[in-house]
Amino acid sequence: MPRQSDAVRKEACRRVDAVLALVQSVLPNETDKSAAPMVTATLIGALQLARTLGGKAGRKILAQARRSLIDIYDRPSHH
């Protein structure tokens, strides 16, 4: 966003930080904090692709992203 004003860039960064914090808060406690940006990027990218493709192809992208993230992060604790 280099062509935007400082105020717009700061607000955009604040919103990205808020989304990253939200994603981090729902990941399992033992998940490394560096995972939140990857998960967030996967979710946002899948949503953008799904919106672009629409229909069955878009739903397939969303389902694949969901399945992949659940497979990686929805694991029982080893406590």
C-alpha cells in the first residue's frame, strides 16, 4: 500500500494485526505463533479464489482449504 496515506496504511496494518491475533487465539495452544500468518493467508487466499471462480469450483477451493487446515491444526492434545 505504498501509494496510500500514512493514516490508511496504519489502519490497514491495525486490521491485519487484529485478524492475525484472532486467528492465533483459535489455534491450539501448542501451535507456534508463526502459524497464524500462514493460516490467515490460506483463509484469505482461498476466499479470494473462491469468489473469483464462483459456483462449484469456488466451493471446492474453500472445502480443500478447510480440510487442509483442519488436518494440520485440529489435533488432540498429548496431555
